[in-house]
Amino acid sequence: MQLSKEQRLALEHTKGPALVLAVPGSGKTTVLLHRTNNLINKHMVDPSRILSITFSKSSANDMKRRYQDRFSNTPPSPQFMTIHAFCYTIIRDYYRAKKENFTLIEDDTSPVNKYAIIKNIFLKINNYSITEDKLEAFFSHYGYVKNKMLDINNYIMDFRIEVDNFLNIYNEYEKFKRENQLLDFDDMLTFTYKILTENSNLLNHYRRMYDYFQLDEGQDTSKLQFQIIKLLALPKNNIFVVADDDQSIYGFRGANPQELLNFNKEFNKAKIYYMSDNYRSSRNIVLASNSFIQKNTKRFNKSIRTSNPSFEPVQVVKLKNQTAQYEYILEDIIRNKGKSVAVLYRNNLSSIGLMDYFDRKGLNFNTRDIKLKIFNHWILKDLIAFINFSSNQSDYQSFMQVYYKTKGYISKDMVLWAGNNFLELSIFQRLLRYPGISPFYKKQIGELELDYRRLKRFSIDEKFRYILDTMGYDLYLKDNSIKFGYSYGYLNSIISSYITIGKGIKDLDNFKTRLNHIHELIKNSSNRNSKITFSTIHSAKGMEFDLVYIIDLLEGEFPSFSDSRSSNERFLEEIEEERRVFYVGMTRAKSSLKLLWFIHDNSKKMNPSLFINELSNNTP
């Protein structure tokens, strides 16, 4: 393989700290593997004394396979592993020396797992069960605190947390694990750091074990992970980091490009190498993505370039609605038959309508890492309650669930009274008999009863729209979204997914059947042999495709802010990370990149993403 001058400069680095800033498609993993081989064959380094750490298990396995395939005549392979796997060995050695045991609690199929523990603690403290959304939110905050090495008391003062009694649950969880010698993935990092800082014998043992530390995907490394690696590399500081600050997109896990920007401060006399040539994408895509990412301010001053020819301009495609978006993609894929295709999106919810449409058209596709909570969501339960009550106006439980979520202004006292009086009548007939009821309430009840009668006549997607727009459920979501810990746009997207799935379906049973079918489709579609891939941008990182479509580029959706004019420091950090996510999506494309947005979502007028405007203003 012919290597460039920049690649050779980087791979020939031997002693001391080095940071390789590698743009997308520049062959960064190739350089790391060649550098490993160079240390072994040219500098006679024992392979067992080189440790390469990467972000994910799949990346570690891929690096090991590629190294063995390319350098099969070398001595036994050096070690490639994740930071968690490496920390596990340290913790295991620590407990063995103490003749004690510990238990990992990450397996949710085991009776003792972190999710079950938090569910029990939450119920004990709050006296009601935690939802799946709140459970996910808890561990998101928990992992962020651990990886950023934050003080939990300061964190809860600075951040709004949508989990009731978060601090009490956090402390109880820590205590329970400590008393029972249990560890989760985040503990593996915090406990390893604690062991290494407090146990000099074990620290020196691992320092003597390795002479060279290599870190792949350095931009994905959290402060805690970087501190562990830095501690082990001392005093030789033979640490070689391959990274791209412009591709740091895991801030929600504690990753921060600032760790890279401070590299020269952390390591004296550190060498910085640049790999600026993109070998993947056409000239059009490289120029557009380079111009776009320059808008970020907290980054190394570097550019992306290519010797690849131009193919076609990056296209911004404006469409009528979401269905038109799917139709456009399908027709374009058919025109480009045989090419590898990715349809990318910011949020997993975007995959629902996409999968439903392609499945109805009989096309196979692959999906990557789709974790959705919509199949048992409280919004779905509300919608089902509306529909059930429209079919049976004596269904008190369904009415109790949603009566205050409509425009009827019916008081709780009235509903409780109706639950105990005139039980042979419908709910509305009971309410009209409420003692001292005013003409205003009689009118409200009459209108609401008429709405429920109309609701019976519609198909499922029409029912959902009617509940949302006419019966006032949309206003309820808008008014309460912040209290629920979500953006209004996110909640609206969930209902849009249900509307898409329910299109043309006449009854609730058939809708549930279709919903279950989509659920099974998600679980099984990752194994299909197809050239079409649906993925979040996060899950597509490191991959490449001939054609890339980035969809749902709408204001408030991607990014989830209306503009970037705020001077708030945290806001600026978030918008820069969103811009990096978009940049990663753009640079997955080899020959064709199309950016899609649409004008109408149900009855709402939509505006294009801020990033569409930035591209239009900045792209040459």
C-alpha cells in the first residue's frame, strides 16, 4: 500500500507523546496499524509491550483482524482492546490480590442488574415505578457525571434533571453497589482510576508491562478515560493518539474535544501531526464539509482536502412532506441501483416512518443500533385511551387517563363524582348530572362528547390527528413537555411516527399488529443482506457509502435549537457538537450527498435546519 508523506511522518514517530489529527477518510486506523508494525519490525519492540486502546469492542476486533491480515508474517499480534476491557483486567487483579470477588451488573438478563436495582430504589424513594424514558435519563446523567469527573452536588445545581429525587437515588445506588461489591461499566473506570492513584504497586506493575500506549478515536475519550491512560503512560509518556476533534460527537457520554485541544499542555514537547487528505469523498463533498465545519470555533485550525475529482454538487432537496421525502429517496435509490446507500438521521424516531414506508414497498434494508421506546410509550397509552373511550363512553379508566389532557376543562372533582354516581349511564350523561353544574360546563361536555363521536368514524392516522389538533392534546404536550423533561418537538415526533404507521389502518387491533410488525422488523433487520442502510449518524461513524441521504433536516429537529445567536457558553458547546454530528454525517458519503427537508408535517409548517442555511451561505 502506498502511503502519503503525512501518513509516513506520523507512523514513523517512536518516542514521546504524539497527537495525529486525522480528517475523515484519511486512513487513520491504517496509520496506527502501520505504526505498530513499524515499532515491532524496525525498532524491535516486543509486541506484548504495545497496547492499543479504541472506543468500541467492534473497533478493537476490526483493528486486530486488519493487523493480522496485513502483517501476517510478524510475531504474535500486539494487544487491541477497549478501555473497559483493559480496566476490567486491572480490577480483576486488584480483587484477586485481596482474595475477594466482584460482580458486573451490566447484563439485563441477570436477576441482579443495574436496571433492576434502580427500578427498586426509585420505587422505594418515590412510591411509584420509573418509566423506561426516566430510567434511560438516570443512567445518562449518571454516566456523564462519572466520565466528566464531576461533583454530583455541583452537577445537580447546574443541570436540570428530569428524574425525581435524582440525588437520593444516585447516593442509594452507590451505597448498594459498595455494600454488595457490584460494579457497572462506569464504575470500571472510576474504580480503576481510584486503584491506580491509591495503589502504587499495581500502578507500577502496569507501567512496567507496557512501553507504548496507542489511543484510537481519541476524540471519543472522556476526561476520566484520558486520565487513566495518561497515568499509565507516565513517566515515559510514549502515548500516540489518533483523533479528529471535528468528529467528537459523544458529549452526552462525557467525551470532550477539549482534551485534545489541551494535549500540548498535558504533555511537554508533544508532537502534532496532520493528516489532511480525504481519500473517501468526492471533491464537492470535501469542499462543502470543510467550509461547513470551519464555523466551529473550539477546534484545531486545520482543513480537509482531497485529490479526488468532482462528481456532483451537494444537493439540498426541498420536499412537500415526509412521505414525499421517502418517495424521493426510493426513486433515487432505484436510479442508482447497485450502489451502497445510507439514509442517516439525527434521532432514531426518524427511522420509524422510513422503515414503515420501505417495508410496505417490499424493499430490504439494514438498520444499525436502533433503540426505541415508542412501543410502550405513555403517549401511545394516551392515544389508545382516547380511542377506547370513543368506542365505549362508559370506560371510566380510559376517561380518567385523558380527561385533563383535552380542551374540555373538566375538573377532577367532577370526574371522581361521576365514578361513583349513576353508573348505569355513560360518563358524559353522569357529568351532566353533577350538582350545580353551570351552563358553561354543560356546553364544554356537549362539545367533547361530539368530538368523541366524530373520532369513531376516522381511520387510525386521522384519529391521531384529530386528537392532537382538534381535541387539544397537542396543547397539553406543548404546555407540559418541559415538565416531562423532553422538547415539544421530540414528543410531536413520537406522534408523527404513530400517524405514519397508522396510515390507512381502520381499527386499533390492526394498528397494534402493524406496530408489533415494525418492532420485529427493527429487531431482525440488522442481519439482512442489503446495500441500503438506515442509521443514526452516531452509529454510522467510521463507515462509508456511495450515496448518503441526511433526512428530517428541520428547524428544532437538527439541531434542536432555533438559531445559534445565544451567547450562553453551554449553548455554544451544544451547537458546536451538533455541527460536528452533521459534519460526520456529510463525510460518510463517497460520491453523492443529498440533504432533505420538507415543508409540512401534518398540519404544521416546517422550516429548514439552521445547518441548511449555513451550508447555503458558506459553501463555495
